Amino acid sequence: MSNLDLRPAPHPCGGNGRTGPVRDVQPGKQVPLGESTVVRRLLPNLGRRMVGAWCFVDHYGPDDIAGEPGMQVPPHPHTGLQTVSWLREGEVLHRDSLGSLQTVRPRELGLMTSGRAIAHSEESPAGHGRLLHGAQLWVALPAERRDTAPAFEHHADLPVIDGGGGLSATVVLGELAGAVSPGTTYSPLVGADLTLAAGTDARLPVEADFEYAALAISGESEVDGVRLAPGALLYLGCGRTELPLRADSDSSLMLLGGEPFEEKILMWWNFVGRSQEDIEKAREDWMTGTRFGEVHGYDGERLRAPALPAVPMKPRGRVH
Ligand code: MN
């Protein structure tokens, strides 16, 4: 993989600071998730906090979890965001404080809107398959919708676009090339699963006023001339009307994009707020067992909130 684009520099686009397309490979890092899973965290990273309203991107696997617990994330709270569960292999059992109990399988959308408060757990179910491979993503809610009612949606039937030249795209969330996911959104954005057959040479129509990033999920592909190995995130900026995609072998990507999110947000632990007070109150409410409700049926204790940082936290924009 080329590292010519390893420049964690800000590239403002949208608003007054518009710039054109860029090709920046974003550094990810290994992060433990729960007790038995390690994920690659692509957003936020050293140079960038958001792509559109997408504010958190983890890619995990493919992991062989035969005879192992697999994913075991105990009950924990969220505020001010939506979570997107997207699997390529395996299954994840979702429980939440609304009483939802849903197995999410490959190519199905698990979409949880925390709104003002929700709690959930995620686990590899008993008798799970051998492989676990997927992505966990968050979307920040705009200020006027961040206190919306919590909800969980499961969509097994998502629109698929034939992009020609070997490309097919499943619209996971938002809109792509006129196809719209049934998942509820609160700002203009897209999340799509791109499948590139061996020999793909295609140009995917995209929105000039969206910023985009491509997350390589499997195989080796080329996005706007940049070769990507699985787990790499390529930030693309905005100003494109089409995105060139190539692959010599079968491969897949997630395309994430949206209107640049102009609000400053404060992300800490599992909360998206607008101020230190928001975060402190959410933490306190979780620790005192108010606001978030109970997740029933998970075999284990709920997560305790970590200590707040000693230094004050400030809301920040989408680039560092
Ligand atoms: Mn969560």
C-alpha cells in the first residue's frame, strides 16, 4: 500500500473552506473491545474526527472464533448518536433497553438510534459460526435531533445497485445513486457496501457536496488510483461526481460519506454531547441507573463508566 498520503492534515470542505478531492490514507489503531475482541479503529483518528456525520468506525475480523466467546460487549449506554452494525461474516445478537432482541446477520442493517438515551449489549450468540467479520459505526445526530426518542431498526432487505463493470453496491444507510436505504437518517449521508468482482473497472456516481471515505473490508482494491488492503481507510474529501473503483480479485469496501458535519461535538466514551455538562450528566445517569433503562438477558454485569478526564473537555470540529 502506498503511504504517500499519510498526512494527517485537515482538508476543510463544505461551508467556506471547500477543497476538492483528496486521497489520504488514514491511520487506524488496534483497540480491545470487550474482553475477547480486538478491533481496528479508523475514526476518530489522529487527523480526522468525522466523515459527514460518521464519527466512529471500527473494523473487526475476519476472526476465527470457533470455540471462543467471540464478541461479548456488556450493556453500556449511548447518547446523541446512531449505531450501525454491518456484518460480512458471522452474527451478532443485539439486546437493548427498549426490549429489542435481534440477531443481525451478514448484509442486514442493525440500526440503533440512541437519541437522548439507550443502553444495549452485543454478543456472539451461543452456537455462533466460526468467523466474525464486520464493522461497527456511529453517526452523530444533529443538535436539533439529538434528544429524539430511542429506537432500534432491523432491515434485512436493502437496495442493491448494479454499478456496471463488476461493481454492485448495497445501500446500508442513506442514499446512493438514487437508491435509498429504509434506515432512518437525520442528516444527508450514505453508507454503502461495495462488492467488486475480480476485474472490476467501474465509476460510481457520487455527490459533489458530500465528503467520502472508503474502508477496505476484504481483498485488494483500488479507489481513485489508491491501492487499499483490508482495514485501510482512505479519506477522499469532496468535489467528486464519480469515484473510480478497480479490483483484480474479489474484494469489498464500505463507502462512507455525507455533508460535512459543521457542528462541534464532544465525544467521550459512548456519548456524543455538546458540552462537558452533557457528558458529565450522561455518565452520572448511567452510574446511578437513571435515564438509560435496563438491558435484560445479557449474562454478565453492565459496563461501568470510566473516570472523566482530569482536564476539561471541549466540543471540537470534524478535523483536528
Ligand atoms: Mn454500543
